[in-house]
Amino acid sequence: MGDVINLRQARKAKARTDKARQADVNRAKFGRTKAQRQAEDQQRARQEAAVDATYREDRAPE
């Protein structure tokens, strides 16, 4: 005969592991460090400045 398990505890343990797995997926999908966000903001600002610098004088930026 197999081992006797408490179904309530097994259900809760499964829910915990599922929740932890989903949290890992979300961290990989959405999580960025503060340094990464700042670096991306700086890079975006440099790119926008480079684009703005290529406008001709008689053309107004939109």
C-alpha cells in the first residue's frame, strides 16, 4: 500500500510551487534592475538627440 498523504497539505504545496514558478516567469519577463532602466533611458535619450540633430534648419520637429 502507498504512503498516506494529507490532501490539503499536498494541495497547498502544489499551489505554492505553482505560484513560485509563475513569479519566476514574471521576474524574467518584466523585471529589470534600476541600473538597467536608467541605462535604457540614457540610450533612448542619446538616440532621440541623434535624430533631432539630423533635422534640417527649415524643418520644424513634429
